Amino acid sequence: MKKKIIGLFFIIIFVLIGILIYLKFMDVKDTKLEIKEKEIYSSNIIKDINYKTKDLKGNEYVINAFEGEIDLNNNKIIFLKKVRAIIKLNNSNKINITSDYGKYNMENFDTIFSQNVIVKYLDNKITGANLDYSMYRGTMIISKKVVYTNNENTLKADVVEINTATKDTKIFMYDMNDKVNIKNF
């Protein structure tokens, strides 16, 4: 027992001496200051972003952006600028999407497109303020100031929901008293 106490005493003394020598001969204050400066000026901005994924059904999702910034609170989220996306559906035509901004989840590939959203599919063009795309759910929800045009019609609504697998489309207004505006050419 006495040997253990003496051994413990020597270990504590060596540790304390080591700390004192380190503090005496190393300039710890400058090191800490330098780290803080690097943290202040560090950047999480990425240029020329390209993500590509494929689901089990063979559908492919490609998203490109001029610039992205990783969310500091959740590193699975990246905020995008000048966004272009292509959804290549198995046995179907491509869907092209562009927007000024986007929020991309690198874990589940869900993307929220915002500002100047344009969706093009065959002869159809949909514009709106927001688009919520989920590859997992197979849905695209375009909302706010939605204008849907094709060769025959122009349609104005609050929301257009599209099931990307079945192409089923729901078009509606938030207020049930308002009506979808349709204009034929």
C-alpha cells in the first residue's frame, strides 16, 4: 500500500513538472490566438458543386450549383446558389429544374428549391417561388405564384403537386374560395 502511494506521488510530481516545463518553454498564448484567428476566417463555401444519386428503381437525380455553403449546425445540409437539377426517371423523359437557391440534404437527397424556380418537362413549363422535391417520396411540390404552361394552356394556381412515378398531378389553391385560373390558347 505504501509503495502504491509513493508511486502515485511520483507520477503526480512528474505530470506537474511536465506541465510547468511546457508552459514555461512553449508560447501557449500565441498558439491559442492563432487558432481563434483561423476559426474566424475559415470558410465552408464550396464552388462548382455536383451531386449524383440513383435509387433502386433506376431513377437518377443530378444536382449542380455554382456555390454551396455547408450548414454549421447540420453538416448533412448544404445551401446552394444558382442551382440546376435533372431528374432522369426510369422509362421516362428528363425533368429539368433551375432556381436561384436551394437547400440540399446530402443524407436523403431531399431538395428545396427557392426563388425563380423553373421546371421543364416535355412541352410543359412550371414556374413558382418554391419547389420541394423528395426522391424517396417521389414527389415534387411547387408553390407560391405557380404558373403552368404548355402548348394549349396557361394555368395559375397556388400549388402544383406531381407524383414523379405516376405523373399524377394535383393543382389547387390554398383558399378553397379561390379558383385556379386557366387560359386556353
